Amino acid sequence: MAQYFAESELIINSDGSIFHLHLTPEQLADKVILVGDPGRVKLVSSHFQTVESEVENREFHSVTGEYNGKRMTVISTGIGCDNIDIVLNELDALANIDFKTRMVKDHLRSLTIVRVGTCGGLQPNTPTGTFIASVKSIGFDGLLNFYAGRDKASDLDFEREFKRQVNWNEKIGNPYVATSNQALLNRVAQKDMVRGVTIACGGFFGPQGRELRLPLADPNLNEKIEKFEYQGLKITNFEMESSAVEGLSQLMGHQALTCCMVIANRLARKANAGYKNSIDGLVKLVLDRI
């Protein structure tokens, strides 16, 4: 029996748009670029040859248009996996739920989703300016643990080995390991992006090992993370969204990948606060390859 989604579960605005994103189903393209910064939407859409719609609500700024014959939507998510939960669920609803009947469509639509963002590098081969494509994403945020299919979307062997090697503190919550879509990874990363493991943190300071006035629960966690290696993969970078993007997409039947530019290298203790002028190179690569 088909499930009906009540008004409290699927909130639709009076103009027929989804609650947070303010998009209507017709405004969503099959190819989606996610960016954290609302200001970066204009950078991405500046490459579009045509623009058919532009919508803004809170931190969510969306533009749908055409790039080299490909219809695309670029959306800003703000910071954090909690916002990704909103964005991915609403994108999936736009694609796969009939807003008139409030029921799942007979034929499901699979979106191609690439997050383009910034990150902190954790290895000698990830200096500032490096482009990293996430093969795996370890979620420190706990988001996927709230979904019934959590184990289907996590590499459980990788998860166990990570917790063993870093002597994981269970009080932090259980990490999960999401995997990017292999075909999308190969198409976008090609030979000019470092392929590695990304950790998506639940914050910018303590969760990423930054210590200002508050002491850390495990001051040695970053050192253990940098030494971790499993199946030929090392942890290459920190950011705050990738695990939720890949994990939720896998559960929903979408193809997803995260590509980031390193703006700070934690080993070298160097950062590039003026990265906004150079991330356009990564944007162009993703637009060409998605």
C-alpha cells in the first residue's frame, strides 16, 4: 500500500514549493551542485549560458540553468550535516513525491549530486590548493544513525577498523563510513584530484581538533587520524558535510560525490583565507565533468 505523507511530515508552501528550499518540482534539474556558501552560488551560476529560475530562502540559494547543454541546479546548503539532512530530504521529495497526491511516484528519479566545497588537508600530499575527491567519508556527525538503513549505507568493516585504530571514544557517538558513487568519482576526479578519505565533523573547532579556550576530550585524536590507513586509503581531509551527502544519497538511490579544495593544511599549520579567488578552478572542472 502506497504511503501518504501528512502535512506535518511533508511541508509544502502555499505556492507549491518545498518548505525550506522554496523550490517547486519543476525547478529541479537532474544534475545538482551543492555548495556551502550562499555567495558561491553566483560563482557557479556565472558559468551558466542561460538561467531559468533563481530562488532564495534563509541560507538556501538556488539557481537552475544550462551549462554547455546540461541542465543543472546549484544550491547552497549552509554549514553542517544537519543542513544536508534538510537539503537532501527536500531534493528527494521534489524528485520522487507527487505534491498533489502526497504519495511516492511510480517511477523514481535518480539525481546526480556533487558537493563542491573547502576543507582542511591532513597529509603531506594535500597542501593548500589541492583538489580532493572523497572515496569514503567518515561521519562524526551521527546523522545517518537516525535512519533505519544506516548499516546499508556504511562500510561496516572500514568503520570497525577506524574505531580500532584510533581507539574511538564511544561518548562522541558512533561514526559511519559512507561511500561515493564509483562511476561519478571516476568521471569527475579523473587524474588531477587526490582520491582520499574525508572526515565530516560536527563542528569547526573541537570536532576538528582546534583548541582555543576549551580543552579537548581527546587531544591526540588528530594525530591518530593522520596515521590511520586501511585498504590503501588514508584520511586526507576534514570538512563538515560529505558523509551526509553520500550516505543519504545512497539510501535514496541518488549518485553523490564530494570534491573539495584544501584551504588549510593542519600538518603544515598553514591556511589560505583568500581561497575564494581560486576555487573557481574546481568549480569549472566539476561543471565540465558532472
